[in-house]
Amino acid sequence: MTHENPDMDAKDRQLVAVIVQHNMGATRSLLLDISNVDFQTKQRRTALHAAVQHNNITAATMLLERGASMNVLPCNKTEQNIRQCQMLLVFEMGKSHEEMQLLFLHQLKVVCHTWWRPPDQAIIAAIPKYAMQYSTPRVFFEATGEDGGKTLRSDGGIDSLSPLMHTLKEIALFSMDPAKCAKTMENVLEIVDRFPGMAWERLRAPRSFLSTVGIIKYPEGSTALGMLVFQSMAARHKKNIEFAKLGTQILRMQVSIQPASEVLLGNQHTVTTNQHNNTAILAYMNTEFIPKFFTRMLCQMQVALAMATHVRLGAEQGCYARGLSTDMIDIIFSGLVRGIDESPTVVKKILC
């Protein structure tokens, strides 16, 4: 990007530096005299990128008031990834940037009518997914609004995953931090409690993803939990086997190389740590998250059956469940739960 005045370019670059330093007096002064608030440095960062990365909310507020864009993609690149824009970067920074995320969401309501290009629309579509994966329920609810249950449906397009499907896929396949995994899943449960319908949403188009252990295929019609239990968790188990094989190979190399190489010792430590973390995530998902999530889905099934039989809640004359009593519903539901306990294939039929 070129400008007519080299001195102004220097001030643009200086603005990025003072934002990083949290020098608000200099930031305010430079903002009065810069030529391009969306100027990109050689590292392809704008001043707003710097404010996001360093969680400088005051600077971000001033930049947005000055007209800074939240959807700037790096210039002079043949491939522009929407993840590099400020709008999505702010979510990737995690819950520590919650207030700035809310600031960006409020600003988006003001400028969204100008985001008509395909990349802009892709950014907007990704926001709920990033909010669920990286941030807090508070931010997610702000991003989706009160009609979140309607806006979260997978559309069968380029990315047909709902935010819930996306988050479970990303955490199950790629997370290696047990504590962060557990916190994200706690947030997911809180969100599902508010929007219970998303737990039963079905994938509208089959999807395949390249993970660290190969191609993972998610069939059309799967729920988010079905994708997690029958595809993603299998990949997690396979990853543990790969870690064990790699650890054995390194041990053999250490035996053959005396004295043991520091590089090999470091690699052995890394592999051992990764295997430990992977095992911890597997244990948490299998013993904590999956049972809690499935219990919520079963409770929703029981409530739905009860509502379908209630005259005042819309029971139809032709509905086969119309004449069921509360006791009969309990018997049917107990039989369903017993069938699930006795046959895993029943679970797969329900979830996939």
C-alpha cells in the first residue's frame, strides 16, 4: 500500500507502536493526524490488530470511533484468510478479551449493513462459531441474540457445521489443554441449557476433515454429540496409540545413541506430556461431558413426549401419543433408557 506523504506513513507506523505500549496520550495525538486508520505495517498489521493483540480496549474504542475497520484482510497476499481479520482475531484471543469482543459486536451492529462482500459475509457467519469455541456464554448470547436457536442452524453451504458442531469438532480433534477443554465444555453446556434445540440439530451435508490422525468423516444427519462420540472420539483414541508408538521409537533411539541426545530427551518429554494431556481429555469427555450432554438430550426427549400428549399444548387427534398417561410416558422412557444401556447401537440410531 502506498501513500503520497512518507511522513504520514511514519506516523501510521508509530501509532501501532504506541498502542502496543499502551501510551494513550500519544495514541490520541497521532489519531488526530494520521492519513489512513487502516494502514498496514510490513507485518500486515493495522493499528486495530495491535489493539486487539495487546487487549488495549481504550485504543480500540478510539480507533473504531475514528472509522477503523474490523474486517481488514492482509494486503499483498494471494490467499487472504478471514481468520486474519480483526473481527475474528478478537475472539481467538480468548475470554481475557471478553470486553473487547463485546465492543466489536456492538460496533458490528452499526456497520453490518456495509459488510456485503463474500468475505464479509463469511466473517459474520463465523462469529457465533468463534464466540462459542473461544469466548464465554455471555459473548455468545450477545453474538446470536435472543433468536439464537434459529440463527444457529447449519445451512448446508460451504461450512454446514452449526456453532455447536464446530466447537465440539475443534476441541475433540485439536485441543491439547485439559483445563481449557473442560472450561469450554462447561460453557457449551450453559449455552445448550439456554438453546436446547441446538443439541438435536442435524448435519445437513456430509463433511470431511483432516486431523492429525487422518481424515475424519461426519455423515449427513448426525447430531453434534453423534459426531463427537462416533467420529471425533475415535480419532482421539487413535491419537493416543500414535503417541505411544512415537514414544517407543524415541526410547529405542535413546538406547542406540549414547550418551542420550538432549534433543531426543526433549522430544520424549513432549510426547509424554501430549499423551498425558490427550488421555486426560479422553477421560473428561467420556466420564464428564458426554454423559452430562446426553442426559440433557434425554430430558428434552421426555419433555417433548409429555408436551405432545397434552391437549392444551397442541396434541392432535391423529397423534398416536395423544392418549398416553404420565405413568405410561415414564414406562416408555424407562424402556428407552434401558435399551440405551444394553445396546450401544440404540445410541447411534438416536444420535446419527
